[in-house]
Amino acid sequence: MSNIKRRSLLKTIGLASVGIMTPSLLKSETLKEPYKIIEKSVKTDVLIVGGGTAGTIAAIQAGRAGAKTILIESGSQLGGTTTTGGVSFPGIFHTWGKQIIGGIGWELVLESVELNGDKLPDFSKNPDRHWKHQVAVNPAIYALLAEEKCIEAGVDVRFYETPIKVEFKEGMWWVESVGKGVKNLITCSQIIDCTGNALIASMDGYDLLREEDTQPGSLVFSMEGYDIKSLDLTKIPKKYHGYLHQNKLESQIRTTGENTSVPYGYVYVNGADNTTAETHTLANQQGRRNLLKLIRNLKELPGCENIRITNMKTETAVRETYRIDGVYKITHEDYVSGKIFDDSLSYSFYPVDLHRDGKSIYQEFLKPEIVASIPLRALIPKSSSNFLVAGRCVSSDRLANSGLRVQASCMGMGQAAAATAVLAHKRGITPSNVPISDIKELLKVHGAIIPGAI
């Protein structure tokens, strides 16, 4: 038998053996249709875009208040800065010996602390540093609880989606949203823009505010492989001292208390902007390049030869991009004087905190007993209907925004915006026409702390 015939026979026998061994496998094969986009039309009461710090709380509030709610998030989990961004110590909820922000945001933080077996700081004392009243959370637990609470509230959470067109007509919002294999036409009564960048406000043509230069973002990481106490810092350039001190605790999770340190590090990313896919990609790439360069440089230093990265967040956390031009703009003077407005719905407490190109930070601490507040008008773009924002894109000047942008403040804004949107939907009116007293009553029902009430 020739070699060619022998090979043919062996091949035939081999195929027959496979058929004998796996007949069900061959019979179960099907011809799958080529990939196609599934298009749907969906109707809801309240649409929230952005499942970060403000959006998560807004969605839970809207759902609990009885509104049919959709939450669109372009990423893979909820929590934003607290989870994906790695700033897992949201604050500040307490100051001057009293609690100033409560409600759903505090509920989520408190349950995260309890489930992780952590402890809270002593809020009855005024610390010598404001950050000692921040509350560390396990970001994984926070993300899990946030999702659970949204689902329990009946929120339709849609990951990996982003709006591409927004139009207001005949008293309704028409939003085209696309994602992996899906294209949705969502109609709704009210929209809350919680993107942080005022992306949806911009898509509908509302005016935005932004400085030519913005604060740098931060890529959060942790590292190990060195003993800070054993290092001879006189042999290490001062520009690296901060990075080494930032990571003196190995765990990314800390037990809170007045004498703890923040166990994480970050590299600055100048010009970080997550508004579009392109700018977001650039911010993440630059952050990773900066971190890689840092690690390589650190490993050349005495005592740091064994340094290694133990954790790196998937996204650069962004501090500043766009803000809406609202019915009212919160000014620096409003913020540092603790002005209370007739339509103030939430508090904010944090120093004026402006990061400058990764080289310095301008901070201005609030005077004793001063707590800033956020009026409803700052959450409403000028000339808008049935539209609200919450989070760092709140209408404010740059210095005020540098304090307003922190997590607890954004949580309070998210809850206030959602309560307003639900009442506006139920009454068929625009948010600016909802009586402030009614919004405050609904917020109180859900545990929020109203300015002027403490």
C-alpha cells in the first residue's frame, strides 16, 4: 500500500473513531446567525445617565420613591470614583461634631463598613485634619451593595451603554443609547445627568463651563516590597518621598480612625478628561505610562529594588472637566461663607481643594461651624425642561467646585436631584416648578439631612 493510501485510510479510521466517541457533539452543532444589533424601544419615568457616585444614589432614590427608573453606565460596575477610580474613602459626612449628609449615600457607606468588619471614626471630635473623618470602605463590597440596592429598588441597570442622541419633544425625552449588540430608543419624562462631565447636557445644547487648564486626574495604585522605616531617605530624591510614604500600609482597605493613614498612592495625569472615548483612552494610557515610569525609577533606589505593584485601578480618576451653566452658579464666596439658600437641598463640606498640574495643591479650609449648601437651581441648566444634573458638573465656579466635587457631596446632590425628578414626573411639570417644601419632605422620608435643619 502506498504512503498516500495508508494516510487516507488512517485519516478515515480517525474520523470514524471520533464519530463513535462523540456522536452527540456532532449532532448538536448548529449554524449560528451572524452578529446583529438588537434594537428596542423602552419607556421609563426617570432616566439617569452615569452610575458613579451621584448616579448610583439618584437611581436608588428614584426607584424607592416609586418611579420607573433606568440607569445607564458605560462601565462594568457602579460606584465611580469610590470603586473604579479607587478613591475608596468617601467623605465628608460629618463635621463640627454633627452629621451633615445622611440618606441613601450614608446608608450605603455604613453597610459597607459593617459588612467588611471595619469601624467608624469618632465623629464627636473635631480632628486636626479634615480627612480623618473620611470613611474608608472596601470598594468591592461597596460595588456589590450598590448594585443590590439598585435592583431591590426596581432600577433597570444597563452596563456598557452610552447615549448617542438626546432630544426633547412633545414634553418627553427621546434618547438613543448604544452598547454591545444593542441599540435602544428610550423615552422618559425626566433626565438626570450624572456623567460628571455634563455630557448629556452638552448633547442637548445647554451651555457648559470649563477653564482652559483643569486639575490633573489620578491613577490610583498600591505597591509593596520595601520597608519605609528602613529606608535612608537622605539617599533618595525628595520627589519620591511622597510616593513611598503613601504606600506605607500594604492593604488597600484600612480600618478607620483618627490616627490611620491613607494606604494608597497615585500618579497625577495632567489634563485627564473622560468625556469621550478618545479623551478617556488618552487619560488612562497616560496614567499607566506615568506609573510604569515611576516603578522603574523607584527600583533603582537603595532599598527599593524589590518594589512591585500590588494593585492598579482600571481607570484614571478625574477631578475636573465640564460644569453646567445653571439657573444659579455657586460661587467661592457662597461656599466658604456657608450660605443657605431658600432652595438648598443638601450640604457640602470639604476644603477648597485645587490641584495644580501635579506640583501643588491650593487649599482653603472652612471656618468653624461653616458648612456649604447646594441649591436646587445649581442642578438645573439654564433654559432647560425636565432636566437635572448631579455630581461634579453642578453649576459652580472653579474654586467652589473643587470642594463640591467630593463623594459625600455628590451623593447628597444625587438624592436631591432624584427626589425632585420623581415629583416632577408624577405632577407632569419641570423640576424648577416643584415646590421646595415638597422636595424636602420626600428627602426627609428617605433619611436625607436638609440644610438649616441641623
